[in-house]
Amino acid sequence: MQKFLGAALTFFAIALGGTDDSAAAPKVVATILPIHGLVADVMVGIGQPTLLLPPGVSEHMAALKPSDAKVLSGAEVVVWIGEGIETLLAKPIKALAKKTAIVTLSRDAGITLLNNRTGGLWEDHDEVPKSGKHAHAHHDTNLHIWLDPENAAKVVRHVAAILARIDTANASRYADNAEAAVQRLNALDTELRAALAPIKGVPFVVFHDAFPYLELRYGLNAIGSIVVSPEQKPGSKRVLEIRKKFEVSGAVCVFTEPQYNPNLVRSLVAGTNVRIGVLDPIGSEISAGPGAYEILMRKLAATARTCLTSAPP
């Protein structure tokens, strides 16, 4: 009877996704929700990564609380994008290098990086501080790399390869999970291409230059940003330039982000026909876990389409 009970308990544990492998899985920490979602896809049935920054906290302004620092110090693997975007995390993450595998996606995952845009309504990056709390804004490359499903597929495969080397007992499971995730990402790419086709070329303005990978992938037409650094408000001269640009560009929508106060955007569009939408690049209202990345990208596409056309998303 005891043997039967033990076997039954083991069966139910496996059926519910709990196995002995879960306890042995590496302690993995991912910095932001979209990346955490991709890592979670790779680790399905093996273990669960920890999300370092809660949804809604901007990757640009994130500083560690003592509890976050404790989580980070216990990690065996840390997956982040890089100091050009998670600037305030750079020092504590680099301090872990001797005992922790640091996966820097902007450098190691084979992703082609895009440059920050300048000129016209793209604020000149050379006009912002090059040190201090706004230093991240001066980086020449744009590191919002996750906003392209092809890049997401590269992240998935790279993370799976790293985890397979660290946790050899589960190597084949990481590989299988990665390939399943890549298939879903390929299908997502096709879906998004069809959903965004009606708004190709329609001009719009973004709060900050967070979406070039999305734009390039699907032929979207952002004509400028309100700020270069999300923490730094534009001066009065720039506000006038933006309003004039609205008048002559035919911009249909200006997108704010939920992490930042929308009052500036409201004041800019007052008295114009420009609509306001909310594009959320990090998934502030999405639950962390497997599949979170796909939810994020579908919500971005639906929001963009709603604001840029009268057609339903």
C-alpha cells in the first residue's frame, strides 16, 4: 500500500509539472518581463526563473531594493540586455561575474543592433548628459531589442544553449522547449505582420525611441519622439517644435507609455486632431511567466492599430 501511495504521488507530481528536476534547476534571474517570459518558455517543466523588476518599473530607471539585491546575489544565471538600457543595474550585475553566469543579450545573442535616431523630431542624443542618472541616453545603440520576434527567437536559442551547458541533465529539454517557443514566435511574426499591414507608413510620434525594432520589422512610421531620455522633460523650444511638426507631418497619433506621466503628452496634443495611445514596451499589466512575451506583442499591435486607424484591432 505504501509503495502504491508513493507511486501515485509521484504520478500526480509529474502530471502537475513538478519533478525532481525542478529542485535541481539553476537559479535564473531575468531583469524585465519580456525577457523573463522568453526565459520562462525555455524552462517550462524544468524550473521557474525569477523576475527581478516588477511589471511597471521602467528598465531605464530601475534601482535595486535590498530584497532585489538579495535575489540577484543568489542567482546562478542572470539574463539581462546590457548597461546601455538597464544602466542602474550594471554595477550590481557586474559584481556577480565571478560566481554567476551573466548573459548579456545585446552582446552575446547574435542580434543586429540599431542606432539611436537623431535629427528632425528625433532629439539629438549629444544634447543630453553623458554621465550621472541620465547617462544611458547617450549610448549610440538602441537596445530595445526584444520588440522584434526574430530577435526574441535568438534570445530563446541563446538562453537554451547557456542553460544546457550549465544544467546538462536537462539539456535536451531546454532544446525542445526552445524549438517549440521558436515555432510559436514564427507564427506570432506572421500574425503581427498581417495585423499591422493596414497601418504601414501611417505617421506617429512616440514618447521615447523605444520601438525601432518593431517599426523596422513591420514597416511602421514613427517620425520622432517627445523625449530622448524618459526621465528628462523636453524644453519649451522643443515643445514648440513638436507642435509644429504635428501640424505639418500628418501625425495621426502620439503614444505615451504607462511608466510615465501622460500630462506632457496631453498638453502637446491639446487643440490638435492628434490622438493619444499607450504603447507599453515592457508589459506593465501582464502576468509574468511562459507566454508573456507573445501577450505583450499582441497587445502592442492591437494598441498601435487602434490609434492609427479606425479599423478594429
